[in-house]
Amino acid sequence: MDTTTRPEFSVIILCYRSEASILQFARTTRDLVRGLTDSYEIVLVGNYFENSNDKTRDFIADLEKEDSHFRGICKPKEGMMGWDMREGLNFAMGKYLCVIDGDGQFPIESISACYKEIITGKYGLVKTYREKRGDGVYRRTISKVYNFLFSLLFPNVKARDINSKPKILTRACYEQLNLTSDDWFVDAEIMINIGKLGIATHEFPVVFEKLDGRESFVKPQAIIEFIRNLIKHRFK
């Protein structure tokens, strides 16, 4: 890829602790995206905690050698998911910026539907909502609580599922958001700021798959922090 010109489309994959599983996911995503446009990049965010045994950055390096459309960003972590997402968005060069988790729970095919909507020019953000979920009671309950509290505190924001991905933003939309969250609140911050700015959005349903072999990264402390941030943003 010629990095002297901006690609049309950047897909940012959050790869935290994905290790070897990111290889197939990234390649499948690339194959789908190149069916949508010739002008694209796949940004692989493999930020890691120092002195951990996380080898994700090694697999990302292999992908970069394989295909120049893959661009890795692998830094010692200074925050959690929100910091990773912001690092990826800032690193990406595309006119349209898509964020998706690299664990395969969100259907990759939904990137196509999001992209076809965003390029119509009607919306600043296009996203999914999880109509059906294959994950456990713990995560389903957390999600219901999140979305209920969010709708209660921010009734002007039209979003059925604030944490759902993929999310695709226009660059013009993203540059107005001034995101600061380092943690799980970043998805909510995106939607809150979009609501304040009156930016048009669109969302459609997807099926969220069950993830075997890995426990949720969302811990009780993250839930408390999320609720605290909701209240802070509502009344600041």
C-alpha cells in the first residue's frame, strides 16, 4: 500500500491478547474488505502489557510481512480498551474508520453493510446492535444494565446497544469527537459526543456469537467505573 496517500477505508481490529487467532481473523477481514474497495488498510492494534507473555505483536509482525495492507501498532499499554481504540483511530489514515473486536464474536460480514451505508453520505456513524447474543448470562446482564442506564441518562442519543461493533465513522465525524476515555467507556463517549453534536447515525441488527475458551475481559471494577463515568458525563 502506498502510505503517501490516504486510503478510502481503514478497518481497525482490536487484537488485545488474540495471539495466533488473529491470523485467520485478519486475513478473512482483508479478503472481505478488498471486495468493497481497492483503497484500504487493516490496522492491527496489538498493544500489550510489558513483562506479559502476550505474543500478539509477533503474529501482527508476520501479517505485516505478508501483505502491506496490514499495518500494526503495538505499544506498551498505557490504558485499557479505550486507549487501544484511540491509538488505532489516530494511527489509521482512511476517509472511513471502522472499529471491530478481533475475537470473532461480531460477524465480519457486518462490515460490508456498515460500509455500504456510510458511503451514502447520510450518516456520520453507522453501527450494529446485538439482536441475538450467544454469550453467557454475565455479559448479557451487564449489557442490559449498561444500555438501560445509558438510555435513562441520555434519552436524546438514539442507540439500542452502545458497545456494539463494528462501528464505522467518517473521518470528519471522528475528528469532532475529541475522545479521552482510556477504558471501556469509550463506546459510550462516542455516542454521547455524537448526540451532543447532532450527527446522524444508523444501526442495524446482528447476531453476537458465543466465544469459547476465553473469559470476559469486563471485570466488576470496569462495571463500577463505567457507571461512574456515565453519571459524570451526564452532569458535567
